[in-house]
Amino acid sequence: MNEAPATDVKLTTPALTNQNRVIVLVLIMASALLFVTGTTIWFLYRAAFASISARLVETAQSQARLIEAISREESTHPELHGERASEVVLEQLIDAHLAYRGRGKTSEFTVARREGELMVFLLGHRHDTVDPPDPVPFGSDRAEPMTAALSGRSGTMVGRDYAGHTVLAAFEPARVVGGDELGVVAKIDLDEVQAPFVTAGLIATGFSVIVAFFGAVLVVRISHSFVTQIQERSHLLGETIAALSESERRFRTTFELAGVGIARVELDGRFSIVNERFCEMVGFQKDEITQLTFRDITHPDDLAADLEHARRLRAGEIDRYAMEKRYLRKDSTAIWVNLNGSIVRDAEGSPRYFIAVVEDISARKRAELEITSSLAEKEVLLREIHHRVKNNMQVISSLLNLQSAAIDDPRLRVVFQESQSRVRAMALIHEVLYNSGDLAGINLKEYLVRLTDSLTRMYGASGERIRLDIEPDEIKLKLDASVPCGLAINELISNSLKHAHPDGRQGEIGIQVRVVDGREIEFVVSDDGIGIPADLDVRTTESMGMGIVLALVEKQLGGRLSVDRSRGTSVTIAIPFDSVAV
């Protein structure tokens, strides 16, 4: 009775031990398979994550650069679109987006700009609607990638998009000519990235337990599942590469067919990429120009300014610059170009290379030179005309002087002297114009000084007997108004010199010219002499001089004349400013 139970114990103990070993072995095998499978899935996920991130970065950067390139291209043809250049760029961008196929069920790229405290999206979500999403407040917990792009940063992140979905996104800023700054985001839902690997993990867990019992068959099935997943990922990567290749092809087409020269210039000044138009302008083949630097083909007189602009670009002092310069062609001839330079920086902000957009303006420069030469010739001719007119009038003045010397009648001699004075007043205008640097008008101050000097010598009024006080504002008379103004002032000064201080008396003659309220110019000729008789009306007098003054002022210049006899004689001429002043 005592042995039976002992025997039972000995028989059941090994059975329990083997069962435990089987369970432990199954657990060990399952754990090993789960570890190996889980590790494999993890590394595949990380590799796919990194690959998709890189492709998204390439997509965002290529789209941003394409937007900038199209913008610059549009800005170089203002005759096509004018002020709508920025709108045309956006219209082209929207058309291109409608044809964008994406790289997955949820992948897309979006473009937005900042308007105040809102992010305004320009493209619709291709999975939901053709209309753009509603604006999102800047800095909110949504649209995190676009917030980073509109803040001038570039890179990748896992964050929430404008719809609140968690996405893997690449973001890049884009600067459009005209001042707009856009944000470009290429993204894909994180759930879509993780879904194949989560599914594979669940399947692998179940299969790992079953493999412990069924061996090779289940291993084959698991292996087949992994191969299928790898093929799917390879197909997705192939589509991504094809989309990038198409984008690059479009950029290349735009680059090569541009109507302006475009060149990529490395930081050391070497040309690395140039389009056909640039080669046509400088006369070098592509393989020749890529062996040169911009210093080699820049005219020596323009090199210092070009280098200074490049230095400021690298230092971040400016974003771009424009200048007119000369290139030396292969045949040693020089061409004038309009150069627009900018710099491309990496994600850390370090400069990578320069972009030069070049337009040939040689024809315009030649036209400018011809116009300048023609104007110079006309100016020389006009000066010669003034010189000859002045000489002819001086001849007439000399003839009048010679004729007056042969006249015994004092009254006739005075008439000749007055005529000589008037001719001299007109000759002085042409002489001042000939000696000045501006033929459009005459400097009134210089003219008055020379006119009074000529009249005092003519009438023998020395500086000791008659003192002249000239106080003119800085005024330049129009050419067609200078002769009537000069003649009128000549008559008034002549009258004062002849009649104000008889019998050798001493006195003073004042000449003032001032601008009144910007509307009128007042010419005041005054003296402290004996004055005009009270019964003399200047409008009815038979004096030829006053008749000339009234006709010139009121009929020809549209002004008015007034006389003040309270102290000596003061004659004021008021003429509209716009009719006589330059």
C-alpha cells in the first residue's frame, strides 16, 4: 500500500517536467522569434521613416525652389504681367497642384502665406475638397509644420497639421519676388507610415506563437509576409523617385528655356551650372564657362562693386542685389548686362552658392549713349547760337554807340543811348546763358549784377555818387520770360539813373526781387531821388520807357505794375511765379 503511491509519484514527475520544458521551449522560441521579428520590423520602420522624411524634404525644397524660380522668371518680364506677377505665380502653383498625384493615400504638399495673425492656405486638400482649408491662427497647436515654414525655418517634424492629424512633415520657406513669403509643407499622415508596420507586428506576434508549434510552414508564411511588405515599400519608393524626377525635369526645362541667362556660382566664384542663354551672351560653351570664375569675365572697372555685393550677400546684410555691369565675351568684346544676384543657404543658414540671373542690356546702353551724344551736340549748338546772338547784339550796340557819338542833338543822343541800353540788356541774357551750365533758364542774381554794372558805366553813375543795393532771392527765370523781364528792369533802372539824382547829387537805388507766398515774384526798383511829379500818370505819359514797361509787364507777362511816391520813387512789378520761374 505504501509503494503504490511512491510509484505514481515517480511516473508523473517526469511527465510534468517534460511538459514544462515544452512550454518553456515554446516560450523561448516565441520570445526569440518575437525579438528577432520585432527588431526587424523596428529597423524597417526606422529606415522607411528616414527614407520618407528625406523624400518629403526633397519635395518641399524642390517645390519651394521651383516657386522662387518661377517668381524670378515672371519678375524679369514685367511687360507680360506687370503688377500681377505674384498672382500669376500663385495661379501656376495651383494648376500644378491639381495635377500632383502624391505618394500615398494621405500624402500632399500645401502652400500658405501669413496674413496678420492667420495662416491662409492657398491649395485645397486633395483628399477632401478642391477648396483651401480655413485659415489657422498663427502659433496655434495646429498646422505646426506650416508655422515653422512661415517663421523662416526648414526641416522635418512629427506634429499636427491644419486638420489636427498627426503627420510626418517637411517644411521649407519660399520667397516670392515682390516681398511675399510663402511656406511649403510636404506631409503624410503618421498613421499611414506606421500602419504597415503595426499590422506586421500584430501578425508577427500571432505567427511567432504558432511557429513554435508548426515550425517551418509558419516561418515560410511569415517570411512571405515580410517580402510582400518590402515589395510594397519598394513600389512606394519607386513612385516617389518618379515624382521627384518629373519635378526635376520641369525645373530643368524652365531653366534651359529661360529668356535670361541663369548661372549657379559657387562660393569660390566658379560657374558650376549655366543655361544656354547665359552661354550665348558670353560666347563660351558650357564646358568652357565651367572652367572660369565670374572674376575672369567681369570687366575690371565693375569687379570691385560686384565683389562688394557678393560679400554683403554672404554676410547676410542683403538678400539679393541688382546692378548694371559689363561682361567680357570670349572674343574680348564687352556687353552690358543687368545682374540680379541672390544666395542659397542650407537649413542651418550657412551660404551654399550664388544664383545669378542676367539680362543683356547692350542695346539699351547703346541707345542711351546715342541719346547722350545727341543731347551734347544740341547743347553745343544751342550755346553757339546764344554766343552768336550775343555777338550780333554787341555789334548793334557798338554801332549805336558810334552813331550817337556823331550826333550833336542831345535829345537824339539820349534816344540812341536808350536803344543801346535795351540791346545791351538783351545781349546780356544770351551772354549769361552761354557762360552758364544750364541752358533751360537764367540766374537772375547774376544777370542783375551784370546789368546794373553795364548801366552805371553807360550813364556815368560811379559807385561813390550812386550806391546800388541789390537784394534778389535765388530765382531762375524761364528762357522765354527772361527777355521781357530783363527789358522791363532795364527801363526802370535806367530811369532812376537818368532822372532820380540830377545835377550830380548823391543817392541810392535799390533793386529787390522776392517770391511772395510761392505765387508771385515781385521786382521792386526804388530810389531816394526827387521822385516822379505828382501830376504825371505813368499810364498816360508819352515816355517810351514806361510804355515799354507797361506793355511787357501787363500784356506779355500777365503781371501788374504799381508806383509808390511817398519817399522818392518805388516801382513794383508783380508777375505770376509759374509764368516766369523755372
